[in-house]
Amino acid sequence: MKAYRIVYLGSDSDFLSSLESSLQQVGWPILREPGDADGTRRALTFNPDLVLWDCDNDQPGEGFPLEMLRGAGFTTQPVMSVVRRDDPRSTINSLAGGAADYIAKPLSEMPVPRLLAALNSGRRQLRIDWFGRVVDESNNQVKGMLANLSDPAYVVKPDYQILWMNRAAEEIFGEGQRGGTCHHVFYERTEPCEACAKSEGMARWRAALKNGKTYRFVSVLARNGKGEIERVVAGTDITPDEEVQKIHKTFVANVSHDLRTPLAAIDQYVSILNDGLAGELTDEQKAYIDIIQRSSFRLHNLVENLIDANKILSGEFKLRMEVVKIEDVLGLVLESLKAQAADRGLEIQTQVAEALPPVYVDRARIAQVIANIAGNSIKFTEQGMIQIRAGFMPRDDGKVMVSVEDTGIGIPREDLGKIFELFYRVENDQVYVEEGAGLGLSISREIIRTHGGTLWAESMEGAGSAFHFTLPVHSGERQDAAGAQGL
Ligand code: ADP
């Protein structure tokens, strides 16, 4: 067995002599020094493997002096306390203060096994410290890489407190944000963002930041050298290039407008055929014409939606505002919705609260929103019913709230935040059998936003969905809604 070198910092001669006689049996050298600065300095030159600190050295009110001993040069050695057998307080204090173990005096048993155990735990601690340093070093290398990114990156604690930000993030959000919470500082939210709060390991999300750019974020959980969990987040700028965006807009605008002309011709000739102007039609021919008409109607919808989406993207979205009652707007689309629902064996129920204040809106656009969200409810509901309600919310100077609820397929939780993005459709066979291009909800949300309202969704997969939107009530004088001038 290796001969470990032991230092006893204390002045209890009885204890020392019984310790010496025990250590002689295993051939371990021991040095005694008093627990003062000179004694500690001399003890260091002995190059001990283990330090025994006699708690009788302690000044009243001072705790176990582990920091002092580390500072004095015993940087890696385990330190054990030597305590009086009848003094449990010193025992507890020394262990709480970082002692590797304690030895009670007067000695009543062979101390070597206990000293060996402390030496082993010391080595274990050294290994742990070493691993901690390796983890810290690799984390620092990762941070070094992130620090030089031109896109934002940051590190937060599990309670979302910001620990570190790179320069790109500081340029967007300003310096000195350490200690704030990421959802508040970055996204101006009072609650943590869903993607981060709900994810167990890696999370991904997109966000538009203060600088007007859109980023795709990826975050991972990592541990620092102390074993504490941190979330490391890095963003990638996915803002479409302006030139590409311009080409895309012009392309979509040209194609959509060019599609309108042949579509109008199809409609015109279908009417001629339907009216019998080209001769009497057989039942089979009528059925074919019906298919042409439905397909042309779908194409019409798609083209109109593309034109709308393009206007939204290019900020050319104009509203024709007037003071109207929400039930009148509902009336514009209800008959057609009821017919669509009946085709699928569904019922639409409506409930409009009495004496609702009027709203100041573009009636055709709000009707379009209702038609879109209720149309989706019809598409994605196999059985049950669709309820459309309009009520009053007294909050924030008063709002009219319209809700469309269904008992349909519902929307998976992870898709709920994305369905309002342009062209987003839930990847699901029940969705893909239905026609659609993933444009309706993004257009609807933009329409409601330009009216000063909010459109949001709640859903439970397999149970149904509820879409709600609010509109500020008409306050008397004409409002200068942002929407009156476009986006
Ligand atoms: P579209 O209906 O043309 O696909 P939308 O933008 O209107 O596009 O809707 C986007 C997606 O949101 C749909 O494809 C569907 O996956 C989902 N969705 C919308 N409304 C509902 C609903 N009531 N029930 C289930 N899923 C819905």
C-alpha cells in the first residue's frame, strides 16, 4: 500500500500520539503543525496527501476554514476535521463547511480505513473537478463559436434568466440584458414561449425580432461544469432576400392575374352550356359540366387567395371601412356556409348576443374571415356541429368577439402556433384529402390585425377546434385604424 503523507494541523498532543502509533503500523509519515499561518506554510512543504484540521483551532464564530486552506496552497488535498467526541456541533459545522470527513478524538478505533476513504473521495472529487473543467472548456469553445456568429445566440437558465448573449444579440436587444428573462427581453411576452417551455430537449421555433428580421431558432439543453442545466440557443436569419421577395411577388401577381382571364372564359362558356345555348345537354353532360364548374370555383378561390396573400406581403392591402353590425356581416356568408355544412351532413348553429355595439370594419373582408374559419371547420369536421357565436368583451374599451367552434379532427399542439403561417397545412391525411393551400388563416389573421383585433385558435387533437377573433367596437368618431390605410 502506498505510504500516504498526513498533516495534522492542531495542538492536541494526546490525539497526535495515538494517531502516530496507528499510522506507524502502516508506515505513513505524519507531520504536526499548529493551525496558524506559519504552521500551514510549513505543512505545505511537507507535500501532504491529506490534511487533518483540528476544530479546536477554530476561532469562535468562524466556520470550517476550507477556503483558507485552499487559498494557502492545499488546492487538491482532501481536508478532514478532527473534532471532540462530545461536540456534535463542530462535526456538523465542519462537514457542512466542506470537510471530506471527520475523526473524533480521543481516538477509539484504528483511523486508517477512514483516512483511506477520505483519500479516495478526494481522488473522486479530483476526477469530478477535472470533468467539470473539461465540460466548462468545451462549453467555452461552443460559446466562442457562437460569439462570432453574425446571427443572435444566447444562453439561459432553466428559469429563462439570460446568462450570456453574443454580440449579434446585443446589437438587436441592447447590452446589459443579463438577468432578464428571454421571453420578456426578446419577445416582449410575460409568459415563457411555448416551444421552449414545453420542449424536453431540443426545441425549434421561428420568430420575427425587433430588427424586422425573421429567424429560425434551435435550442438545446446542456450542462455546465457544475452540472447545472443551461439552454443554449442559436438563431439563423431566414428573412427572404429582398430581391428574391420582389421577384416572387411579381411572379405570383402576374401568374394570378393571368389565370383570372382563362378562368373567366371557362365560367362564361360553362354558363352558355348550362343555359342550353349550345343545345340540350344530357344528364351525363350536365354532371361533367358540374365538375368543371366546381373545379373552376376552386381555382378561382386559390387565385383570389394568392392575390390576397401577395397584397399582404407587399403591403398593398386596402380596407373599405364602414360602421356595421356584426350580425349583418354574418348574414353575408351564413346561407352559403349552411349549404356547405348540409352537404356534409353537419349543422351550423349561430348565437348572437343582444344589442351588440356596431364595429367599424371592411364588411366584405370580415365576412371573408368568417367564411374561411367556418369553412375550415366544415372541412375538418366529420360529425357533430359547428357553432358560431358573437358576443361582447368589455376589456380594453370593449370588443366584439366572434367564435367558431367545431367538433372536428382538432389540431396537434405543435402545429397550433404554425397554422397562421403562409402555406402551412398540418401534415395529416385527414387534412390532405381536403382542398386548400394553407393561405386562408394567414390572410384572415392579417385582416383582423389590420382592423386592430386579434385572431387566435384553441384546439384539442381528436376533439375539436375553436377559432376566436376580436374587433374593437365603433367608438363614435371615425377611427383612424391602421387598416384604413393598408398595412
Ligand atoms: P387551408 O384550409 O387552405 O389548408 P388555412 O390557412 O385556412 O389553409 O388552414 C391552415 C391549416 O390549419 C389547415 O390546412 C389545417 O391543417 C389547419 N386547420 C385550420 N382550421 C382547422 C380546423 N377547424 N380543424 C382542424 N384543422 C384546422
